Amino acid sequence: MTQRILLISTNRELAPQPVLPAGAALVAQALQVAGFQVRLLDLCFEKRPLRRIDDTLRTFGPDGIGISLRNLDNCDLLSPRSYLHEVKEVVDFLKSRTDAPVLIGGAGVSIMPRRVLEFLELDYAVAGEGEAAAVMFFQAGGAEERSRIPGVVCRREEAAPEAGEHLGRIGVMPRLHRWVDTKLYLRFEPVIPVQGKRGCANRCLYCTYPAIEGNRWRCRDPGEVAEEIEAAMAAGGMEFEFVDSVFNQPEGYMEMLLEKIIRSRIRARFHVSSLSPSGLTGSQVRLMERAGVVSVVITPEAASDATLAALRKGFTAAEVARAAFLLSGSGIRALWCFLLGGPEEDENTLAETIAFMNRKIPGKDRAFITTGIRIYPGTGMHETALREEVVSPAEDLLMPAFYFTPRLTLKQAQKMLRYGIEAQERCIFPSDTRLGPVGAFRRLGAALKLPTPFWRYSSSLNRLMQRSRVINRSW
Ligand code: B12
Ligand code: SF4
């Protein structure tokens, strides 16, 4: 008899926008291709999630359960929130209703699989990508076989697992619309995620991506990516966001992908969730425009050489300025991301970054400013935080823990941002994205088919919210 597998996507975060559970859908598809009968239960918009789970367990009767955990927390030093307690409720409820084996995976799990298993009192997790591991797990005969699957971490076994599968190519063709009610998400911004590659070969001080996706680039065949986009367009999608760790690396891949899109005559709007200023050229910017890229999130994190070096970003403030120059001459809108308060940050470095925001970011662009850096185990940031006694070796870091430079106080930094940045309304802070009017505006924008990305309207929205005192930036 065919085994039935229920996959549950637990992410219910709506800020800065609800995100389609692309990872859970890929795992669902891989299981189906392997011959399982699969159902994906997406809890994002469920009013009574436990009741929905209960109903599904009764009607579907799964033989195995997969839980997808995308976010551990919101990474916000000023207003931290962990999602783990609500996931624990789901896990406890499942345990009270079924004995089916449970496997948990997702980006949040990959960052610290053993700690997640201990907190949730589960036995098996996948660290890294889940397509192959989930299939092998649910095909396995028993506990011993399960604990030998590459990428599977077993709570009861001390030994570290073999490295995750980190497949050379994605292997399964993503078909999000078959698994998820995409319309519910597109009400907030009509953009569908697409992955051109996995992994990142860089070594930035604080970053978890190599733990999640592997530490080398693994690019998909551009033809396969184009085919995925065409299939999503046939199902009604018109806008796509590349969610690659770094869109313009490794060298040459972005060009191959965009040229394929142009040759295939795909006429869609594209967004990029992470563009590096490193080595960006004018011809790359022009190619992006030709292929239909309308917005990029660019991630310099700082515009001071001392901070960039401490964060091990691998590029200089001059390269950041050059990227600003190139993008300002294009029709592409950029959201500039800054991560303030890292090692070496002081009044001078912060002043340099603020000067960059004032002088180099063009009026069409916005700045997304995060203060403080989430500390994750195994990263250089963790080593620094231990050395500087910001955290103790006993802290497991499962709940949000942050680094903020000892050379500045938070109040000082906030004051500098408040009085130093000239165009306050062009800045977005993480807490702004959680405000009620932002969600309402997103829905209105999608209903009226306003041009994307919706963060381009943040200045007007900020002014409105300041006036009606929904936000108060007096700090
Ligand atoms: C792109 C991105 C965004 C974009 C999303 C755009 C979009 N249209 O989708 C934006 C900017 C909106 C965003 C926002 C946020 N993000 Co984000 N995001 C990412 C990023 C770079 C890629 C995610 C992605 O789509 N991957 C592609 C899919 C296919 O991969 P996947 O989901 O990981 O799935 C694979 C595996 O995890 C596994 N898997 C998944 N589910 C399951 C289930 C089972 C059973 C198994 C076995 C395996 C498995 O198999 C899948 C296929 O191989 C990741 C970092 C990263 N490299 O993963 C951060 C990341 C997921 N985000 C993170 C966070 C924190 C957030 C925010 C909370 C930040 C904030 N405060 O605003 C919000 C939350 C938004 C929300 N509503 O949930 C964190 C989560 C970890 C943590 N610290 O808690 C990450 C890991 C980055 C980080 N800081 O380390 N994000
Ligand atoms: S911050 Fe970006 S470039 Fe640096 S290691 Fe992480 S994904 Fe790679």
C-alpha cells in the first residue's frame, strides 16, 4: 500500500510579507515523485491551526509526518520574537494524536538541528536540503536505517551526521502552485520565489547560509529555471523573485540565466532578493534591465571599510559606492540593506555609512536598516561574541541572542540614525514592517495592481504613519 505523508508548513509570519513555502513544496514534490501519497498543510493563514491539523489527521491518516520550520525567530534585536513555542504546540498536539514518525526540516532547523530537536522533543531532523533526505527517511525500515541517512540528525545519537546531501542540482522541478494556494500569498504582493542556485562560497562573519545551503555554489541549468518560470506563468504568475543567496555570484552565472530568459522571450517582472555590490558592472546592470529585473535588494551591510572588513564581506566601501553609481543610472529600484553594530562599528564608521546613505542612495531607492547581529552557533560572529564575553559557552543561542558593538550604545546609534539621516522617510526599520497599516496597504496595492515592489511606497506610507503617530521615531 502507498504510504501517506503529511507535510506541515508551520510558518505563520506575515511580516514583512507572507512568504510562499517553497521548501516544503519541493519536499512534497520529491516525495510524490518517489511514489508517496502526499498532502501539504500550510498553516500560514489558518485561523485555528490545531483544529485543521486534527481534521487532516482524521481524514488523511498519514503514515509519516514532515514538519517544515523556516524561521527560528525574527532576528530583531529591538523587538525579538521566537517562533519555536508555537511550533512546539503543533508538535505536542501531533504527538497526542498520532504515532507516525516525524521528520523536521527547513532553514531554521538547518542552522541548529540538534538544539531544535531537543527543544521540540523530536527525534529526527534534516540539516540542509530535504528532497533526497525526506524520501530516504520515509522509505527506511527502522531507526537504525534512518539515522544513517546523509543529512539526517538523530537526537539520540551523539555522532554528527554525514554532511547533508547538498545536491549538485535541485533535482525536482518546483511547481509551487500545485501544492500551495498561491493566491492567498499573492494578495500581499504578486511575486513568486524562484531559486537559480544553492549555496554560497563566501564566509561572511555572521552568516548561516552556508549551513543551510552548503558552502559552494551549485547552479541550476538556466533552461530548467526558464522552464519553471514558464510553467508558473502558465498558471497565472507574472512576477518572480530570485531568492538565491547571492544573485550575481558565481561569476558568469547571472549572465547565462538572464540571457536564457531573454532568448526564451519570457516577459515577466523580476525581483532579486540579494545582490552583492562586489564586482557589479555596468553591463550586468543593463542586462538585468533588459531581462526585466525591476528591483533588487542589495546587501552591502555597511559603507565603511573598517566595518566591512570586520564583517568579512570581501568588498570595500568604494565598491559599494560604485554599485550605487551604476544602479542610480538605471531604471532598477534598489533596497539597500544595512546591518549596523557589528565588530569595529563605532561613531566614525557609523557616520561613514550614514554619509553614504545621504549622498549616494538615489531618491528612487530605499534603505532597510537592521541594528544588531543575530548570533548563530558555528559562525565567526559566535567566536567573536564568546571572546568578548557577549555570550557564555553555556548559551545554546536557540532563543534570539545578538551582538552589538561595545564601542557604541544602542541609544547613541539610534540618535545618530535619527539626526544623521537626511531622508528619514526613505528608511525602513524591521519594526515598521510589522505595523498594521503596512499589511493593509499591501493588500490594497495588490488589489489595485500597483507596480511592485511595494517597498517603493514606504516613503509615503512612513509620512502618513508618522503623521497619524502609528510610528514614533523619537527613540
Ligand atoms: C529569500 C529569503 C527571504 C525573502 C523571501 C522572499 C520570497 N518571495 O520568498 C524575504 C526578504 C521576504 C525574507 C523575509 C524573512 N526572512 Co528570510 N530568507 C530568505 C532566504 C535567503 C531564502 C529562503 C528560500 O526561499 N529558500 C529556498 C527554499 C527552496 O529553501 P528552503 O525553504 O530552505 O527549503 C529547503 C530546506 O530547508 C529543506 N526543507 C524545508 N522544509 C522542509 C521540511 C522537511 C520535512 C524537510 C525534511 C526538509 C525541509 O528542504 C528544502 C528544499 O531543499 C533564507 C536564507 C537561506 N539561504 O535559506 C532567509 C531566511 C529563511 N530568512 C530568515 C528570516 C529570519 C526572515 C524574517 C523573519 C526576517 C524579518 N525579520 O523580516 C522574514 C520572515 C518572512 C516570513 N513571512 O516568514 C532566516 C530564518 C532563520 C532564523 N534566523 O530564524 C533565514 C534562514 C536567513 C537568516 N537570517 O539566516 N526572507
Ligand atoms: S552574507 Fe551573503 S555573501 Fe556572505 S556568506 Fe552569507 S550568503 Fe554568502
